[in-house]
Amino acid sequence: MSDKLTMQSIARLVPPGSRVLDLGCGDGAMLDYLQRERGCSGYGVEFDDQNVLACAKRRVNVIQLNLEEGLSMFDDASFDVVLQIDTLQHLRNAETMLVETARVGRAGIVAFPNFAHWPNRLAIARGRMPVTKRLPYQWYDTPNIRVGTYKDFEVLATKNRLAILEAYGLQEGREVRFLPNARAGTAVFKFERG
């Protein structure tokens, strides 16, 4: 997630000085930002070799790990905050990783493309899968193995006894709090074990 306004919005949810675990950290931009701007420390978890190298160049501590293998190497409440920014939709074990996020961190923050955003609904009504800024791939070459909506996450959190502390949508870096399921391309949730 490289958009500065988006990064600032999500970083606002992370208390200054937090110990952070960033799952699927990509090139480490978010953790680098949290270290510089919020005085945080922690680790990124990434599988891709090029992204691991990019993290090292940013001086972000990174562990090369396939998230499908779980987080058993981390104890309960090892981190103040565990991030899953644009990660959940790529995982086969999304529900398990959500529960693991709540176990390993005192709080979790997820952000993912909101499939219920109105342009996506319009594309489906026209009989096509959506291709948007947040979902830029065709149906046949997307790295996303699942799609979800703002409302779907609320149901999943309730099912897994997670207490939602804050929830909103993001649209081009701006926070959307009125009708985020229809008006925002990204869903953002901060939660903890209930």
C-alpha cells in the first residue's frame, strides 16, 4: 500500500511506540513509515524474494515465511499490533490467519479491497467482473483468491468473537464513514479478541 494518505490513515490506528508485526509486508513501506513517523519497532513477514530484499534495503526487519504455514513461531500477544494490509484476500486460510492475528497481537488491523464498492456492483450488473484501481486485474489473472466486502468482514469478526474497535472505508486515501460498504474501495478494521 503505497498511497501516502492511505498509509497515514492506517498508521493513525497504530499507537506510537508499538511493537508491530506486518503480515505480507511487501516492500516494507508501511513498517518503514511506522518506524519513522510513529516510533514503532517490529518485523515484517514476506515470502517474495524481491520484497524481502526491498525490506532489507529500507532497513526493515523481515522474516521470510509463507503465511499459509501459520504463525506458530510467535507466542500469544507477542506484538501490540498485527497488520494485514492487502494480505487477507491472497490467503487460502484467511479465517485462520485472522484468528492468528488476534492471538499474536493485542490488536489487529486489516485492510482489503471492498468488493461491494459501487463501481464493482455496476460491473457485475453489466455481466462483467470489475477491473478498478483497487482490483486492477482481469478475473483470469488476479492474485486474489477470494473477494470480500466490508459487511462480510463484520460477519466474520462476529463469528470469530473479535471485537471491532474501529471500522471505516478508504476511497483514494480519504476516510469514508457514511455507507462505507457501497462508497469505499478499501475496507479497514481494527479489532481485538472479544
